[in-house]
Amino acid sequence: MTAAAADPARERMLGGVYAFIAYFLWGFMPLYFLLLAPTGPWEVVSWRVLLSLVFCLLLLSVTRSWPKILAIIRRPRLLLWTAVAGALIYVNWQVFLIATLTGHVLESSLGYFVNPIVTVLLGVLVLRERLRVTQWVAIGIAVAAVLVIVVGYGTFPWIALTLAASFGVYGLVKKQLGPAVDAISGLTLESFWLMPVAIVQLAVVAATTGITMGSAGPAHAVLLCLAGVITATPLLFFAAGARRAQLTVMGLLQFVAPVLQFAIGVWLGEDMPPERWVGFALVWVALILLTVDSLRHARRVRGVDDLGAIT
């Protein structure tokens, strides 16, 4: 086999590695944010936005990518979509931080388990895609899971559904943007749009509970200053992986993050009554159905492509 022939396989392997690193880092992110106590979720998100913007501006300078971002600014439609993406990722970050810092890591993991199902549903409602029977069954089971949690556990899983919906629609917006907006430029503009929100939040926090940056010791200050790097790094790994790895590989790897978050939530001793176990179990069954269906469909498509290449 020639080196040229081996390159695509190597790129796919690298894509899988990059994607795994991204989901692995996202999986352990609750532990990082728990280390930031006594900083509250509103202050954490504010620093996360502002420091992500600083980190991205540095990356743009190092990689000499300013022409790319200027090209996006000249296209009002793309610029508007980055503002929408920024609003969605803000909601996702804020709800995730509230969940993590108020003892709801398990519910946030449920949100990311449900996210693939929301993505499939958005494909039907927005992109007018047609679902296979197995996909409809999986969506039905996921709806049943939510009903079990609401009726049996006695609470509406708003954290899980908000996380799933916001990240699902965020993914849809990024899909609409396509290759016209690269990862660094996209995150830079999203953070830029959110900068006024972050400044207002910090002002409110300063006027009420007080800013914790620099008041809880040097180690805490260093950890809080790393919020931008911690936020941007998995997003960049994800972008690098998505460009190289096959869609089925990305689909399988996306379960790494919620599995790790679920394990962390159990380890932290969060409440897990039988009704919640049933709800989670139903979601896992739905995900298994979706995964098996995706693998079979991908294998069938490859078989058709191979047959076409032979004939």
C-alpha cells in the first residue's frame, strides 16, 4: 500500500482520536467547575465567555487567521448566524453550570444522552428529513423516558431538556454555517456577541454576592483564569475530529461525555431513585436502537457504494 493510499485511513484514525479527546474532556468538565467553588455559576460563565474570547484572539494571531474572520464579518447572514449560535451556547453553558454547581450532574448527563435523539428530531422538523422506523421507535421510547421521570420522580427534567435542546439547535446552526465558519472564528464571534452579557453579569455579581476572582487564593485564581482554555480546547479538538472522522464514529463517541458525567454524578452521591433509573434505562435503550440503526444504515450505504464502484 502506498503512502498516498494510507493517508485517508490515517486521517480517519486521527479524527477518531481528536473526537475522543474532545468528548473525554467534556465528560470530566463537571469536576473542573466543582473545583471553582465558591465561585457561582453566573460568575463562572462570565469569565468563561471573556477568557474564551481572549484565548481565541490569541489563537487568531498565532495562526494568522484574521482574514478568515474578516471574511465572515463582510457577510451579514453568516454574522447573524454566529450571534444565534452564541445565544444558544450561552444558554447551554449557563444551565450546565447551574446544574453542576447545584448538585444536578446526573440530570445534565441525561440531557447529553437525550441530545442525539433531539438532533434526529430536529432533522425531521427543520430539515424535512425522513426517519426510518427504528428512529421513530427510539424517539417514542425517549418520550416515554421523560414521562416516567416526570410522573414517577415527580419533577420535570428542565435541566436535561434545556441542555439537549440548546446543544441540539446549536449543532443545527453550526451545520447551516458549514465550512464557511471555521472553529476558531466561530467561537471568537460567539464569545464576542456574548461579551456584553458577561460584563453585565459580572457587574450584577459584584453588586450582590461579590466577585471571587483573586479573593479565594492564588490556586483558585489560576483555575478560574484557565476557564477560557478549558472551554476552547475540546471545541477545537471536536472541530478537528469532525472534519476527519466518519459520521458513525462521531455518533458512537458522543456517548463518552454523558457516560463520564453520569459516573461522576453517581460518585458524588446524587439522588438516584428507582424512577430515575427507569428513565435513564429507557433513554439508553433508545440510544442503543439509534446506534444499531445508524451502523446498519452506514454499512448498507457503503455496500451500495462499493457495488457502484465495481460495476
